[in-house]
Amino acid sequence: MKKLERMLDHIKKTLQESFEPTELVVLDVSESHRGHSGFQEGGESHFDVTISAAQFSGMSRLEQHRAVHSALGPDTIKRIHALALTVRSG
């Protein structure tokens, strides 16, 4: 990840390149978690992702989530507090 690249943009770019999704929505929902564990001033701590891609066909929900986490990589995953996923094949 480039030093000045926003986490939201990094997540979008990485998932787009990894899965060529037919649908991809990445939202920074950090502000709605103000006062809760893991909240970071300035956001970029809590994300909601909706992704649809043919690659997820035939995968269990756990396998889909593991594929997304693997694509993002451990450095990205450890920099964010929460990643809510809605994954669909298609």
C-alpha cells in the first residue's frame, strides 16, 4: 500500500484487481463506531464491503471470507479493526 493511499481506496483497488467483481461497494463506517473499541480518530478503522464475483461460486461463506482476507493480505487486515463482508457469487 502506498504511504498516502487511503485505506478505503486501497481495499477497493485490491479487491477490484483480485476478483474483477460485478459489484463492489466499500464503505468506511468508522464514524458510526465512535466511542467503541477499535475506533481511530480520522476513520479508516471499520469497513463494510459488498462484493459479487464469479470466483466465489461454489465456495462456502467461510471460504469466501478467507479469499477476501487473503487478497487484502495480513498487513491490511491488521491495520483495520473491523471488516464486515457481504460476499455473493455472480
